[in-house]
Amino acid sequence: MGEPRYRRATAADLGEIVAMLADGVLGASRESASPAVDDCYRAAFAEISADPNQFLCVVEDEQQIVRVLNRPISDTN
């Protein structure tokens, strides 16, 4: 196991992100992890990416996505 790398998620990561969601207890019954990423996931990703108050992050280990998190960002000034 290498050093984990944190980075902003890209549209190219959607297939892996959706597969991780579908593999979880909650997602198994509601997510669709088909090889072709459904347009609803693309629309949600575009909305999150366009929001300056959201940071969708993936964690890579040896160039494989192992975690995903959504971090709200708030201006406290």
C-alpha cells in the first residue's frame, strides 16, 4: 500500500464512484453500477462540481480509487 493521494473528482471517475456507492449497504438497493454511467449521475456530478461550496474528493492508492467523500465548504468570514 502506497501513500494515499487526495484529489478533486473528475467526470472520468464517475464509473468507479458509482460502483463504490452501489457496493455499500445503502447503495446496493438504490444505485445502478452498470458499465455505462447513467445520465442522472452525470447531472448530479455536474451540479456538485459547479457549486463552489462543494468539494467532491477521491482518494487514490496506487492509482486506484479507494474512497470518495463530499466535503461542504463554508465561508466563515
